[in-house]
Amino acid sequence: MRCRRIRTGLVVSLLAAAAWPTMGTSADSLPLEGTAWVLVSLGGRTPPTEVTATAQFDAGRVSGTNGCNRYSAPVVIKGTKVEIGANAATTNMACAPDIMKLADAFMTALTSARSYRISSHQLQLLGADAKVLATFSAQSQSLAGTSWHVTSINNGKDAVVSLVPGSSVTMDFATGGKVAGSGGCNNYTTTYTQDGGKLTFAPAAATRRMCVASGVMEQEHAFFKALETAATARMEGNQLELHTADGALALSLERNPAP
């Protein structure tokens, strides 16, 4: 297994609740604070489908992913006026040149924004000349009806590790508070309760198959333990993170492609 170091300075708490704009409502009645968004247009152009850029406004900061790296920057919001500080904290992962170019353009759009408007479940950031710099769609935080595969698991030993090569751990959230999937060896079912940013799981019921592949049973045990510790969830585009009550990462997941 490969271990991934957690950058504690970039762990962002889940929004307490996403504010949902209504059709035809003016920006004056819709505060930006406490909302979450996914980029759909930058400079009038649609980003590539494999790139997800996001923005979450919470507690005087805007944070998310710029398509390559995670970022967090101070933001001042007064009415429909907005100013995002240029001194953003970011991770330093290298991406393909075209993705890096898009990420830079995204950050420039953020720091160039001077006002915003929200209408029809969309956010537009506007420059000093009132031209649209970037357009976002509202990001739902509801897990009901979504399907995911796990990409990393907190092993309970102060480390978040990637999956055993060739294994698959899945989570399918049905309506009505039920979850089912594969723990990597056994199939399981459990129930969950989601209340705003809070999330809890009941102990999972699983089949009792024994798997001989190295590390798979240990991984499955860690997965079920991680589920029991989950207290919050954060969804950003096609990425989902479950965190413990003290903010530690319990599970990282990626959305399954639509059938």
C-alpha cells in the first residue's frame, strides 16, 4: 500500500449547509456565504470534462480545487460585492500543461472578481467592468442516489492509504438512508443519516467470505472502521471526502460514471 501524507493546513471543514438559490431570485437576497459551486464556464469557455474546479464560501474564505491543486483564499463579501485575496494557499501538484494553464486562469478569475450574481441555480463572478469571468452551478451535498468507489482509506494508524492493487471498495447511497456495496471482499449493507453537513453510519452487516489476496481482508476491516468514525462529508464535483468528528480524513471517494 502507498501512504498519502495529509496536509493538515489544507483540510477544509464541511459547509454547515449549502444555500440553494431559487429560480429568478436576485443576488441581493442570496448571500454567498455558506454556498458550494462547480465551475461550468471560464472566460466563456466550457472546461474539459475531465477537469473539475470548485468554490466553497465559508467563514471568510473560499476554497476548493482549481482543476489541478487545492486552494484556500480569504474573501470579503459586502452585499453583492466580492473580493478574493491573491495570497491563496495551494498544494503543489504538477499537472499537464493545458490543465495548469486552466488552473492559473481559474485563480486569476477568482482574484479578479469584484461582484457576483446568483440566478437559476448558477453563480456568476463579475470583473470590475461587470463582464462575466466565471460561471458555476450549485453543488448539492445530498448523497441520496449517488454511487462511489473508494480511492483511499484511513487505516487507523495515523495514515490514509490507497487501495490494494486490483481491489475495489464501493458505496451506493439509495434514497431512504440505505447504503450498499463491496468492502473489497464481502458485500455489505448499512444505513446512514445525513443532516446538513453531519453524517453518521450504522454498523455494517456483511457477508462472511474469506479472501486470500494479500491485504484485502485488512483493508476491508479498515474500511468498516472508517465508516463508523465518519461524522461529516464534503462533496466537490466528482470527489467525496468523509471526515471524522475531529476533522481527520476517514475516506476519499470518486463518483462512479453514469451507466
